[in-house]
Amino acid sequence: MTERTVTANIGLTLDGRYNGPGGPTDAQAIVRYATTEVARDHLTRLWSGATTALLGRVNAEGFLAFWPTVLADENADPRDRAYAKWLLDTEKVVLSRTLTEAPWERTRLANASAAEVVTALKATGTGDILVNSSPTVIKDLLAADLIDRLYLLLCPEIAGDGQRLFDDGLPSSRWTLTRREVGELGEMALTYDRAR
């Protein structure tokens, strides 16, 4: 098995939610913090060593609708455009039981559990495996203890309702804070490594 690091990134509210009371597309409590200097630098750090993006179907479809437009926008922040280019150019694996055709170039579909796919990816290739903002995939990998590094953008708002990342039922685990930055709006970019 190669020494590939499995990393995951997600934005959360103070009450641990990745979306709000409006449902899966309600990211109001997070979006305003995602374009700060701290958040953009955080995003750059997390993808810079990754050679594979692992995405759930819903997230992959949302990214496909958004990131190519950022790459084409000459007025977009250069860090956002660099991420968009990386996302389009890198190997992508989309977990899906319903898609029959890959939604992007350099993409393959996997009709298997996140744990099975990550175990196979770790056995081959080099570079980090990045799960970016795919909460179902992140939860599955946390349950299987397969995430080595968590990148969290903690947003100073309480959503009050919505889905939580850290549901009851996850196995206990210990993490070491390896980096933290506080932005001008009070957002915190946090990096945690799994203590094994």
C-alpha cells in the first residue's frame, strides 16, 4: 500500500452544520466566509498536494455547474481559478449508484462504498486523496477511520437547523490541531491530523 494521505474539507457553522434549515442547498451561513483571504488560502493548501478528488454524486454535479465558470472568469480570484483548473485537470472519482456516465473528463464512477474506494486508491498512485465538501463521503470515511487530515472552515454563525457533520454513532477518535488561522470576519481555518 502506498502512503497516500486522505484529506477532507468542509465548512461548518458553530453548531456543526454544513447546511441550514432550508435544506441541502442552504449554505447561507457558510458562503459569505468561503471567499475571505483566510478561506481562499485554506482552499489552496488543501488541494495543492492532492492528485485525486473523491466526490459524492450530488457534490460532483454541483461542482460541475460552478467551477468551470470560475475558470473561465478572468475577473475571478486567481486562487479560485487555480482550484478550478486543478479540479478540472485532476483524476476524479465520483461515488454514485445512479449515474451511468461520468459527468466530467478525467472522471470515473464508482458504485462502491467510500471505504472500499479509498482503500483501493491508497493501494495505487501517489499524492493526497481529497474529499472536498462531500459530507456523506466524509461521514462514511470518518466511520471507517480512513481520514488522515481534516480541513475545517468554522463559520461564526449558528444555523439552528440543518444537517450536522458529526452525527451520533461515529467512533471516537483523537485529532491534533496542526494549523489555525482566524479571518477578519471571525471565521477559523483549522487543520487537524488524525492521531494514530
